[in-house]
Amino acid sequence: MNLQAIPLGLALFIVIPLACGLASLVLGGRSSAPGRLAAARAATLAGSLACLLLAAAAWLGGAVPARLELAWIPSMGSSFSLSLDGLSLPFLALSGLLGAAAVLASWKGIGERVPSFHFCLSLTLAGINGVFLASDLFLFAFMWELMLVPMFFVIDIWGHEGRHRAAVKFFIFTQAGGLLMIAAIAGLYAAHGAATGEYTFAYDRLLGTAGGLGQTLQFLLMLGFFAGFAVKLPAFGLHAWLPDAHTEAPTAGSILLAGLLLKTGGYGLLRFAIPLFPDAARAFAPVAMWIGAAGILYGGLMALGQSDMKRLVAYSSVSHLGFVLVGAYSLNEAGRNGVVIQMLSHGLSTGALFMLIGSLQDRIGTRELGRMGGLARAAPRMGAFGLALTLALLGLPGMGNFVGELLVLFGAFKAEAAVAVAAGLGLILAMAYALRMFQLAFHGEAKEKRSVADLSAIETGTLALLLAALLWIGLYPRPVLALLSLALPGIAGGTAP
Amino acid sequence: MNFYLSLASGLDDAFAAAPLIVLAASALATLAAVSFAKRKVAAAYALCAIGLAAALVSSFALSLKMLPRQVGGALSMDGLSFIGTAIVLVSALAIALASGPYLSRREGERGEYYVLLLFATLGASVLAASSSLASLFLGLELLSVSLYALVGYRRERPEGSKAAFTYLILASVASAFLLFGMALAYYQTGSLELSSIARAAAEGSGGPLFAAGLAMMGVGFAFKLAVAPFHMWAPEVYEGASAPVAALIATASKAAMAIPLVRVLAPHILAAPAIWAIAALSGASMIAGNLLALREERVKRMLAGSSIAQLGYLLVALAAGGSNGATAALFYLAAYSLSTLGAFACIAAISSAQADAGRENFRGLASRRPLVAAVMTASLLSLAGMPLTAGFIGKFMLISSGMGSGVPSAASILPMRILVVLLALNSAASLFYYLRLLSLMYRGREPEAQGEPRAAVLAGAALALIGLGILAIGIVPGPLMEAISSLAGR
């Protein structure tokens, strides 16, 4: 399928969620009639599914690479230009899938201000899709910041007990990083303009700019980009917002946060921070890899000590995203491939886990591991999915996570063997915390007497879909890797050793 | 023949200065109406709104075509003054519209309020158009004196009188500084022209007395703009003044005051000491303003802190200088004014007859008054610099000018880098207080709050237009950006 032949083409990935979000607002109105609320939910669900179908069609139809360029702010040298390549396509598919999962996961759980909630979800998705598609640095910054606002509201309005604090913390951390990145974008723009007389934000034009800059300036600009992405990832040391935000967000918010927002950080490293500043990235690589390794170990250790199930998964994310940092700065093909696989499978597995925890919390009213136990017997379907996802979390072969982590370790070993060894220790920690979580929640005697309804058909179906995708990546990752080899030459060139 | 020529040239002058003439005429007409009309307040309200709208129309229909034109010896109707006047007039019109329902809820409503509003607007417009020290001071005093009276307009409220006296004393001190600085500058250069003084400053001619004069004028400007460390009056005055008047001080007055600064600074590449001085003021303002707002529970005082910080951001572009700096500064000025206007108009819209809206009035606002909550959300997000709003584009342009997309001079690199990083961190920290208020509006579903007024049609329409404007500039900034950069060059 040729996306460029459709009117709006690539912009559909942004326009559809926006339109469906607005439709949710209009359909839901201010009424509380169940029919209208269902319509509001369905509109957003339809938007996500449409994006998923679009991505699938583009994938199967071989529509990569595709471009779209519309005039936006010509006086500043910025255009509304999107480009779809092998790196962005898998993430767009992930965003469609997890967007749908997020709507389904909150079908019952969200009862307040339903239309606004779905509008916020849609707007977040539009921003995320924009981040994955933008090939103009100003547009990228715009989209990067755009996804924060609705996400803030999702946490702040519909979250759990400590939501206000968590929402503000999330916003301030990411915004501080984002503004430093914007400063770096402006600096690169100015340097390019001063050198060539052409003031432009176009990604392709800025790709080679850094080579002509002084080393100090190049390094400073690279650090600005790194700050933005490292906060979002999050890298060790800048992760303080993550456990709170993930824990306090409503289920749908956690799914989008862990499944997609964190991925924009890794995507940004691969797309911008490394290719734009190849020399500075090479100089910085050992430091970044050690930060990644520290995150892996720290996240694993913290996860081991958590009693709140959601918080445990949140810390495991810090650990797993450490692999992304390690792999990205290995600066070789294995590392890069591993990073993408790792991010996709982490998105799927953590998204599914948050969905499971959400439905668990809806039923038993707690996320405390100490008050669970015996759930596998009480709710067998829940137990089965719990087991499968636990195994994904600890990186069992067959699941996508295994492929991702293994490739990252290969890449890291080539670049810095010591980092690979340290990161490998993280896998042992993963076994420990994942199995502990499963054991406390699903095995043993029930700590409190209660009857637990098993997963509904919708929940079962959604989880099964996510799990199937995870298995597919784990067993047959070749299509994704083939797609990656189609990525823009700038990326491959930038990460070649 | 000569007569016709001079008549034609006089007409051209009149066309170029049309907004000023319309403003002066409507101020006088409103004064007459207040003295003689039967329904004094209604007549004054209508005349004021019509006069401001007419001035706005005339500036686009007549004045814009004549640019640039020197009117008399002291007024330069050029692109800069057009931008300044447009910001001032839009602000004043929205404030006038919001004032109607706001004042009618209160006891002791008087038509003189609108006369003062018109005179303040006239002063601000003259200030924006001034090309010499004489007209600058004239405009400034016209604006300031009107504001003294407006701040203390409701005499029965002690906090209003207190604010008025604070403002009176400190602004007079600032005027005195400015005047003395002007005298020194005149003594050294023998000229009242802003351009020749700026040239002398850029060339470094003129002795220590001249430098002292410039510094004193700088202090005067910093006072009026409420830039740290000369900002202490702002929270008190914002809190004591009624919401529309506080809006006038925060938008029209500051925008008008910033135009001469742009006029003087933009054409020249600044020397290192000047850059460092502006950078110090800018950094101090960001930090002081945000600290003030962070600790503040009262909404109007929080907005005072916010605008101190915002002016600090603005100075980044002025320190960067060049045509890019000027465009960024003017764009940011427009975005800031519109957003601040929105915030104050929302406060005015939900203020009860007894007191201006405080934090508690915002709780659950989204379910009670969705339009006001939506506009307030847009305004706060714009002040915080989030995308889809004008503030994002403005902040990006500031950062961009700070990173040297204009003509970078070697002396400016270090201070500008520091400023940009300060701007980034400060604006992230400022989110804390913007979000705190924002989040409050979406908490709970309060039934109709005690004493909360009902929506008024005209003020509501103005509010909606402000909200739409913030979004429109945020999504399609191109036209405004191009208009500003082409106008600033004229």
C-alpha cells in the first residue's frame, strides 16, 4: 500500500487520534447516559485500531520509506514533515496496539469524566505518533512536549491516591529535560545556519552539521539531546519521577507511560542524539553505557524490595530500559537491533502486566503483594497470564524480551565487555524479582478471604493479543530486523562502529 | 500650492497617528459623557469600548498603510510602534469588556474608571510610538498617573489604597531615576532622540556621566517592567488592584514599556558589559519571580511572580539583540500579553462582589464554568510554554535567539548560554505553580459556589476570543511571526 497516495498520508497517524479524541468529547458530551459513554470509549478505541491497521497495512504493503511534507512555518525554516521508515513503523504499530489496550483496560475502571479521559488518551497518542514520525526538529520538539500535557491530566485527574504529586513530578522532570533538548535543537539550528546560510530544522539537512562544529559545542549540544531523552527513558539518576508516575497513574496511563512514553526516549537516542552527533556520541559512549548498567542493577535491586505490585513493575522498567541505554551506545548493529526489540517487547509485556494489575486492583482493591496470594487458584485465567508475563519479565527464551536483552548484551560485549558483564547480572535480579512477585501474588494461601472474578472476555482477548505479539517477536524476530535494515541511512551510518 | 501640500502632509500625519487621535478623542468624549449623560456608567462603558475598538480598527485601516512615518519631532509611527499599539489596544479592549460586568457587581461603580482606562491606553500608545525622550516621558507619565488612580480606584478598600500608595511612591522614584538619567544623557549628547543616544551608547562615546545616565534610565525601565531586583512592588500592587487593573499593569503597561527598549537595543550589537548587565537582570528576574510565585498561595500574587519571571525570559531575547532577538522579543511579548490577559480575565469573570477570586474559587471550576476553565487552562499552559499554545512558540523563539541564531558576537556566547540554561530550568520549575492551579480546576464537582457571578455575554465572548487566539498562534504561528519580523524591520 502506498501511503503517499492517500490524502494526508502519514499525517493520518496524527489526524486520526485527534479526530477520534474530539469525537469522544462530542459523543460523550456532558451526559452520563451509558450509551453515550460507550460511544465515547468506542470512538477512541476505533482511532487506535485504525492506526494499528494503517501501520499493519504499511508494513505488509512495503510502504516504507514514505514521506510527507507540508508548509508550516516557512519563515523559521520549519515544515510539517513526517517520514516513515523501518525504525518508526514498529513503534507506530505498538502505539496503535497499546492505545487500544489502554481503552479496553479502562472500559470499566474509569467512570468519571469519561469523554475528557478519552480525549486526553487520544491526544497523548497523537503526540506519541508525531514523535515517532517527525523529521523536522522543531516539529519533533512540538510533539515531544505535546504528549506531556494530556498525560499530566490523565495522571492528575484519574490516578490513584498520590496522583497530584506524582503528576507534577512527572511533568517537571520531563519538561526540564525537554527544554534542554530544545536549547540544543536551537543551537544546532543556529550553527547550521551560520555555517551554510540556510536556516532549517529539517532532519536530513542537519545530519552532517555537527561534524563542522567545535568539539566542545558538539559535546554540549549532544548533552542537551541526551538530557531530554535520558529523563524520558529514564536513565539512572534521572529516574525519580518514574516509580511515582507509574504507580499513581490509572491503568491506561501506566500502559501508555511504560509502553510508549519511555520508548520515545530510546527512539530519540537512536534517531537524534547519536546520528546527529556521531563523534560526541562515540566519546560519550562509555559513560552512557555505565549509566545504563547502573540503571539495570539499581532497578533490579529496588524491584526486589517492593511490596506494591505496580511499583515493582515500575522499577523493573528502570532496569529494562537500562538495557536500551547500553545497547544504543554500543554503537553497533547488534546493539541497535537489540534496543528496538527490547523496547517493543518491554512495551508489550509491561503494558500487559499493567493491564493485569489494573484488573486485579479493580477486583481486590489493593496492589499490595502482602495481601494477595493464591490468586492462581481463585482466578485461573488470571494466573495463566500472570505466569506468562512473569516469564517475559525475567526474559525467558521464546519471549521477545529474551531476544532483545541477548542482542544488547552481544552488542555491549563487542563495545565494552565489562559493561556487558555488569548488565548480565541484571538478568539474575530479574529472575529473582519476577518470580518473587508471581509467588507472592498467585501462589500459596490467600491472605484475605475473598472471591475473585476471573478475567472477562475482553480482558482475556486483549491480553492474549499482546502476549501473541510478544511471542511472535520472541520466536520470529526477523521481520522486525528486516524492517530495521530499511531504516534511513543516517541511522545505520551513524551507529556503525 | 504650499497650503495644499502641507494639508496633505498633515492629513498623512493624522492618518499615521490615527489610533492616538481616536484614543484622545474618545477619552474626552467619555469624560464628557461621565459629566453630562443620564446613565453615566453605561454611557462611559459603551464609549470606552467603542473608542478602543475604533482605535484598533484605525490602526489597521489607516496607520498601517502610512508606516513608517515620523509625526512631529517626537512620535515615530513605524512597525514597532504599530506592534506595540496593537498589543496595548487589544489588551485594553479585552480589559474594558471584562471590566463592565466585573464593576457592575460592585458598589460605587463610577464612569471615571473608563476615562482613566482610556487615558492609560493613550499613554501606553504614546510610549510605544515615542522616538524621543520627551515623548517617552510624556507617555509614561500619562500611563502612570492614570494607573495610580486606577489602582486605588475603590477608596473604601484599604488594600486598594495601600497598593495605590505603594505604586505611586515606587513608580515616582522610578520616574525620577528615569528623568535624571535622561537629563544626564541629554547633557552628554545634546540630543533627545532615542536613536542618537543609542548610537552614542553603542559607539562608547560619552563619558562616565553618560554611562551613569544610561544606567539610571535602565533602573527606571527595570522598575516599570518589574524586573528583579526592582520588582518588589509588583505582588502588592497586583493583589491590591482589582483584577482588570492588574491585567492592565501586567500587559499594556509592560508591553508599551518594552517597545522603546526593543527600539533602542535591537539595531546595535551590544558590548560585553551591557550584555552582562541585561543577563544579570534577566537571570535574577527568572529566579526571583519564580521563587515568589512558588511560595504564593494567592492567585494574583502568583501571577505577579509569574510575570516577573516572564519578563526575565523576555530579556533573554533583548540581550541576544539583532533582528532575530527583536522578532523573538516582540512575538513573546504578544504571546505573554495574550496569556496574562486570559488569566486575569478569567479571574475577573469568577470574582464575586466582595473579593477577587482566590485559589478556592478555582476548585472544580471545570464542571461549573467550562468556558472559563478552558481559557484559564490555555492561558496557564501558554505561560508555562506548552505546545498548541502561543507560549510554546514564543519560548522556543527566545531560546533560539539566545542560542545565537541572529548575529552572534563573541562576547555574548557565554552569558547567553548561561541564560538559556537558566531559562530552561526556571521554566521547568515554574510548572509547579501553574500546574497546581491548573489541577485545582479539575478536582471535584462543586455545586455553584457562593457569590459566583453568572456568565456575561460580551466578557464571555472576549474570553473565548482570547482562548482561541492563544491556540491559533500556537498552532499556526507563521503569519504572526512573518508580520512581526517584517514590521519590526520597517
